[in-house]
Amino acid sequence: MAQHQVGESEHHESPEGTRWIWMVFWLLLVITGVEVGLGIAKPALLMGGEQIVGTSYLNILFILLTLVKAYYIVAFFMHLKFERGNLIWTIALPAVILIPYLTFIVLTEGNYINFMLN
């Protein structure tokens, strides 16, 4: 049989066992529970009159919590956290640039439409 040597680019460390899967699962469950609880309760403190980029603090908090959940899903369940740095930056850099830009556009345009309808 032919000997297969693992090249440097093919080798990456990933955690053993299933403990890390359950830790990420529980973290995502807690974050989702917080989002659902805030969505049901809609605290007046976060829904107040002051707005950032045309939206309430609650919507900003939802966006941030969703980005945290997206990070954990991509990093652990898609195994990106255990890849080489260049691959991580190749995938993450466009997202780091585009997500805030697109979020700003959606919130600004949504506020403009709301302004024009009132």
C-alpha cells in the first residue's frame, strides 16, 4: 500500500469527544432563550424613545445576539475555528465588512420608509 503523508495544510486540531458540542448547544440555547424572552417581554428600557440608526436598543441587541450565535455555529459546527488562520480570514473578513454595512443600510432605509409613511 502507498504511504499517505499528511501535509501541513491538511492537519488541524479539533477537540475530542462530544463535550464541546454540548457546551456550544447549551450556550446557543441560552442565547435563544434570552432572545425569545426579550421578544415576548419587550422591556420598556430597551424599547425607549431614544434610537440608534433609526431602531431601538432591543433591535440592536437582537442583531448582536444573532451575530454571536452565527459565530458559534460557523466556528464550531462548521469547524472553521480549527482551520488555519488564512482560511479563517478569507471567509471572515468579507463578513466582518459586509454584515455591519448591510445592517446599517437596512436600518437606515427602514427608518426612512417609516419617516415617509408618517
